[in-house]
Amino acid sequence: MKTLAISENLEVILPKMGIMTHLVELTRHDYIYVKDSLKINDLLTIESDKSRFWEENSLAIYHKGFKLGYLNSSINKVVQKMINKFGYVKVLLKNKPKRNNPFDGLDVLIEIG
């Protein structure tokens, strides 16, 4: 019979939680200027965009100061709650569109920092 050794170390290591989503409105912003320099796992920045009065929790995604687009409206509220609770989220580029259709959309992973 095997026995289970119970450790005094109570530290629990949880997996990093993240949300995979895509960016919208790429054709309306600066994406065209940086699309060729973007690489998988590039760190992106996220900012609230109050100019979009019709979308209360609007979040814009940037790469080196260039606005790429927005998180889709179905995920904005969840990410805004993560930012409010933890103060910071990390946004990583996870998938780029193929060359034949560069405006097909970017996939990003949003993690709690």
C-alpha cells in the first residue's frame, strides 16, 4: 500500500489565468503602420478609451504607441473588472493573420500580471 506524504508547505501554486480574444477595428487605426513589425508574444499595452461614449468599458490596445484596435465589446467588461481588481493586466500577441488577409484580426492573450 502506498502512503501519501503531506507537506508542511501550504503554498499553493495556481496556473496563470488568461483570456484569449481578438482585436476589432484594425483598419481604422495605426495597425497598418506596425503590422509587419509585430511578433508573436510581443507585449502590448491596454488603455481605457473614453472617446467611445457609446461603449462604456471600451479598451484600446497599443503597440509602441500605435493604436492597433479594440477588444471586442463582449470581453471589455470582464477585462475592466480584472484591471480594477488587480491593477494591471498583461496583453500578449498570440496570433497574426496570414499575409493574404492582414486585416483578418489579431488574437491576444490577457493575463493577470
